Amino acid sequence: MPAPIISLPPDRIPRRWYNLAADLPKALPPPLGPDGQPVRPEQLAPVFPMNLIEQEVSTQRWIDIPEEVLQTLLQWRPTPLRRCYALEKHLGTPARIYVKDESVSPAGSHKPNTAVPQAWYNREFGIRKLTTETGAGQWGSAISYACSRFGLSCKVFMVRVSFDQKPFRKTMMQVWGGQCVASPSSETAAGRAVLAENPNSPGSLGIAISEAVEAAVTDPTGGTRYALGSVLNHVCLHQTVIGLEAQEQLVLAGEKNPDVVIGCAGGGSNFAGVSFPFIREKINGAQITIIPVEPASCPTLTKTPYTYDHGDIARMTPLMPMHSLGHSFVPSPIHAGGLRYHGMAPTVSCAQEQGLLSPLAVDQLECYAAAVTWARVEGNIPAPETSHALAAVIREAEKAKQEGKAKVILACYSGHGLMDLVGYQRYLNGELQDVGMSDMEVQKCLHRIKDHPKPKL
Amino acid sequence: MPAPIISLPPDRIPRRWYNLAADLPKALPPPLGPDGQPVRPEQLAPVFPMNLIEQEVSTQRWIDIPEEVLQTLLQWRPTPLRRCYALEKHLGTPARIYVKDESVSPAGSHKPNTAVPQAWYNREFGIRKLTTETGAGQWGSAISYACSRFGLSCKVFMVRVSFDQKPFRKTMMQVWGGQCVASPSSETAAGRAVLAENPNSPGSLGIAISEAVEAAVTDPTGGTRYALGSVLNHVCLHQTVIGLEAQEQLVLAGEKNPDVVIGCAGGGSNFAGVSFPFIREKINGAQITIIPVEPASCPTLTKTPYTYDHGDIARMTPLMPMHSLGHSFVPSPIHAGGLRYHGMAPTVSCAQEQGLLSPLAVDQLECYAAAVTWARVEGNIPAPETSHALAAVIREAEKAKQEGKAKVILACYSGHGLMDLVGYQRYLNGELQDVGMSDMEVQKCLHRIKDHPKPKL
């Protein structure tokens, strides 16, 4: 049996990011400003540095990774691609399962792939401090690390429910010199407004984004900008190193295109990272089933229409063309905090509208069961977010068994679960239950945004 | 600049363990039984399976890794060797620093390297359950994982101070199906004796070993054995994959033998793993400075004589030839729980007696400072144990700078610190202080074992 881990020789390491916006058959609709007109780049300038805004709106297919960014990414990249012989044997499937392991990064997930370039571009633009939000803490850790690499200050608003569940995420951020506060906080007008309505609010990514954006744009020195860990085009762009490396590694493993590509999907950046290079292949004619996996408690791609909606609860962001449960939606406090976002990345949503995706929603008990199976068979303990991808891997491997087809399945192992063991303890104690949204619950949410404009493709 | 991570092609993966006992100029003295005579293998049979006892006493230079063991190790091996360009630049040193990263294993440290073969050999011998002790929890996690891979039950006695500091280690063990209790416990005669004297005992590895051995040998079915995570010859043997892989990777990086090899040393297995293949080179004439790094609060190699002593507090183990602070020594509750052991592996101790090592003791504030520097410059957050190796790396890199020599430094990054963030939080809060033992404190400890026999080389 060959070695399960497929590494990548230095001369095959990708040196460019792939921009799906260049290849989508129908172009990405623009974000809209308060006047209902497409947002102009300069309107975003108080929030992001201009060099990242240029990336955000770029339709160039390949964008060079700056040398200093590449050298920093290479502290842990290329990440291993693992052929899961043990899981295949355990499931008795003819499928060949490959998992791209993003858990080996400093912060333990794929998030540093974009944190590093975001910190670098901000520093290049003369920015001295970044603010951001974080759900499970993966992104807050990643941006703290990236800021420490490039000498920036960093302030992180962490969703309250995760802040309480995962106290050591704060310590991680502090090790890297970042500052972390629970959101909603009393430090911003947005946070105070939420607390006034509900002092015990568990928080949400939407609320935390409002706080972080406010903290950036109200800095009187002008030296602060905001960084977002998912959703935006430039974030998805930076994550494509995952899929690009996996393509090279699959070739080394003697494979052609995979039959199935799987990634968990909250805001969409992990899914984008692993899938966009393969969506390109699909657009060019390859037969690939591409599966974003979302929690049944926050089913954007599977249960909501394509609409314009805000990225945050305080409606500070432009209206973005996406699948959304509504910017004021507060999801169940599931342990997969990184998947608790009301919307889906515009690029991912746009690909969905063009029939390129086969989304799936999975409830949490199935995900934890998949995670424990994985740990006992393949070793590592996955993040609750990652467990959604693994649940889909197991479903697809069992389907391949029923069909008797030796399918090639590629999935992204987005992060490890070592900061999320509270959830595992509760699962093992039998304290968790399924919390999927019913169609009626979804409809109630959608009612609130029914008058929003609809994007045109 | 070339890529920092040096992987290893499958055809260069080591398929044999290296046994230092074959090459030590003066042979390893035997362990002694209660009668003062060398222990016969059959006397150990209630504790260990005979196939591992054979490895324990083997003087064969190379021992083949069984195919099923190798396939399991390859789920995460070969581990990355990383050239630390960023740290070199930060320190302004002409040294070339290489770090072998064992933190990528399922349990997050080097421990699974021996847990996997130990579980496999026990299963081959017909054993159904393993008992063990754990300090920081690294070993207990590793053996739980390994037992789950080979269908064994597993019970772990965890040193109380670490059990309280690191509650999630228990959850990790449970994810892999292991059972974890705090030691001293009321489940064994050894534990009850300690609790009777001091109900608030913080525990020690020596106490936990007594409990685990007792739980194994008193199983009336005879289907239980004990597994030890360090100290013993076969454990050090299994860890040599670290150094053997590093040798191959250094060749790929264009290096000859390193000038300095560094590993943290508690019981000695991590140090043994990275260093033994290089001690062989040194015995064969290479100029290599080989540095085991121990905590100043538990200074066995740097401050104690070579003597016979028991491995555990209840004196259930044979007398072993080693550097020791005495089997009843209870070290300060430092966060580097894996280095809180009163003795040092007989093979490492024997190498020290033959002038092959240059041991170093470092106190905890210097170690935490090194760890935070590492995290901010190289990314990952190291285990408190690992921080001892990193403190020595920084000292050696600064020495190379003073001397103006482009030395090659190799160190083992034994594990990550994600389960040890309590210690970081206390360090960042300024709550930690140095706790190194004075010569007088050491002498008091040694007085208790002054009448023990002395090993003859």
C-alpha cells in the first residue's frame, strides 16, 4: 500500500490565486449601496484598503501571490493531502477518499490562508491596526497570528456564545498579541443596541461584524481597517491555494479530476477554497459533483432564495447578492460556530444559481457521529465545522458502495477540533440534539427580507 | 528562498527502528529485581507482553517496523522538517535552524510513535486491555488513540495537577474510547496509600505509574497489560523514527550532520527519538553537540548522580540504572507536565555517563518567553515541554551569532500547546515565576536514595 500522505514538491507549489469571477458563465452581480446603485470602490475605502478593494472587484483569472505572503504561507504549506485508506476500509467502500488537511496551520484551520495576505496588503497600504469579528474563534486566531507576523495591532469581536464555550481561543489570540472581546459588547453603538434589547444575547456573526466595522471606521486616526474572514470575493480568492494544491497532489497520486468535491460551508470561504479550481474544470466540461455542506440549523444554500441582503445586523455593509436567511437571523448556538452565518458568499451563491453546485444540509448528531468515526479510524479530532464535510464524505462513500462505483472523493478537512472539545463532551454525554430548521421556520425568517431587491444574472 | 518545509518521498521513509543499545561503547547495565539480581524477562511478563519484553532487552541494531504499524504511523508520518527562516531572521543568527515537527500527530505530540506499536504488539500477543499513566495528557491521549485503532480497551491514570489544569485531555481520550481517572485515585492500593497521607496530593508520574501497573497485574482475567509512554528502551526505540526521518530530510535540504541536536527531556523518549541516530554518528566520530533540555525544577541529568532507582513511588518496577531525584520525588506543578518525572531513561542516562551528551536545565519563564517568540515568528503555539527545546534553540542560535559560525541546529518540536493554554494565560498575566531547584534541595532528595546500588559500566 502506498504512503497515505501526498506532499507537494516545492516546484509545484501554486504561486497564483484563482479567481472564479473570471470564469462564471453569468457575471457576478454587483453589491448595492444605500441608494440602490452598485457600490463604487471608493465607498468601501473607509472599511478596506484600496489594494484589497481592487482584488474584491477584479475579474482577472490569475492573481500573483506576493513573494512575502508566499514565504509566510509556506511556513505550513503545502498542506498534506491524505488518502484515507483506513476510512475506506472501515466503510467497505470502493471509493478512493482524499482529504486536504488545513488543520496544520498556526491557527489550526484554513483561515490563515487569507489572514496572511489581508494583513500584508493592509500593511503595504500603511494601515496600523485591524479589527474583525470571529465565530468559533478560528478567524480571530488567524488574524491575530497574521497581524503579529506583519507588525499590526489587532482587535477581535468574538460571538458571545463561542467566547463562553471556548475561553482558550482568547488566550491563543493573546499569545499572538491580539485583543479579544465578547460580542455584543458595550464598546460600540451596534453592540449597545443589541444588549439594550437582550442583555443575554448569544451574539451572532452579523452582530460582531457590525461592531468590528464600526470600530474600524470610527478610528479618528484613519489608521484602522476591517478584515473579514469569509464571504467576500478576495477572501474566497485567497483560499483557492487549497484546491490548487489539491489538484497538483491528485495528479501526483495518479488521479484525474475527482468525481465529488466536498467542503463545509458557513460564510463559504473554506468551500470556495477547495472547490473553485474544480468549478472551473466543471465549467470547462468535467463531470464533477460539487457539494457545499451546511448545518441544518443554518440552511442558506438549501433553503433560501437568491436575494440582496446585508452582511451584518446593523446594515453597515452594502447589499450583497447572496442566499440569506436575513441579516437579523440569529442561528441556534451549535458548536460549529464558524458555520453560523446568515448568508453565503456571493461567488458561491452565484455558482449555485448557475447550477454548478449540489448543496447539502446536515444536522449536528450525524456530524458528531462522523467526527468520532473519523477520529477513531483516521486519528485526528476534527473541528465541528469540518465534521459537516466528513458527514458528507461518509454519505458519498456509502453511495459509491451501493452503486459499486470506485468514485474519487475529495474533501477539505478545514480545521482541528482541539479548541472545541466542549462540544464533543456534550455529544459523548448525550446532551446534544438535532436542531435543524423546519421549512416553516425558514419562511418566517425570509418574510423579513421579502422586499429586498433580487439580483439579476 | 527555498520552501521552508522539507517533506520526505515515500521511498525514503524509514522502515526500521534504530536501537542505540547496539552501539553504546559500554553496555547498558541490566535492571535489578527485589533480590538485587538482574531481572529475567519472565519476571516482567505480568506487566508487559513478551514480544515487547524481547524488544526491551534486544541489542539488535535495526528492528523492522511491522507493516501494519508502519501503515498506521504513515497516517501522519513522515512529519515535516521545517527550516526556520523567520526565526533565524528574527534572531539575526548565521545558524541554520531546522525543527522536526511531531505536533502533527493525532494526539498532537511524538507519543503516538510508540503508542501505535505498543498497542499492536499487545494485540498480537492476545491482550485485550491496556492501562497506563499520563502527565500532561499527551501520552494518555496517544494510547487511547492507538487502542482505538487496534480494538483494545484503555484506562488512563492522569496526574491530578494536570487533570485539573487540562480537563479537555479527558475528553480527547473519550473521543478515542479511552477511560481517564485522576491519580492518586481510590481505585488502587497505591493510590489509596498516597491519599491517606495527603488527600490533596497533586500527584506525580511516579504515583500514577504505580496505580496503572497495579491495575494491570491485578486483572484476574490476565488479559490486561501496562503501557509506559517513556523511559523504557523499547519506547526510546520506537521514537527513533523522528531522528531517522530527520537525517533523510537534512540530506534533502543539502545538509550534512547537524552541529547541534536538541530535544526536551522528561522521561527521555522525545530526546531519544530525535537524538539516538545522531548519537550513533557521534560514536562513529562525527562532531555533534547533543543537548537534552530539562526543566530546572526537575534536573535529573544536570544535577543527579547515576544510580539504581525505582521507576515509581510504590517501588513496583525493578531498579533501573538512571539519573534520578528519587522515586518519591514530587516535582513542582509546572505546566510542562510531561517533563515532571523523577528519573531519566536508562539509555539516555547511560549515554550521558559515557560523555555523549551536553545536558541543559532551563527555568520556566525563559521557556515561555521562547514559546511566545516562536509563536509570533514561526506561527504555531508549542507545548510547554517543547518550549524547553525552543529555549535551547534560541540560546544556541545566539551563541552561533556571537561566534560568527553558520552552525546547523536541529531540534524536535515535540508537540503543540493547544491543550496547555492555561499555562500561557498565567504566563501572560504575569502569574508564573521561576521554580528551579537549588543544589541544597537536590541534595535533600538524593539523601533518600543514597544507599541504592550503583550501576557499573
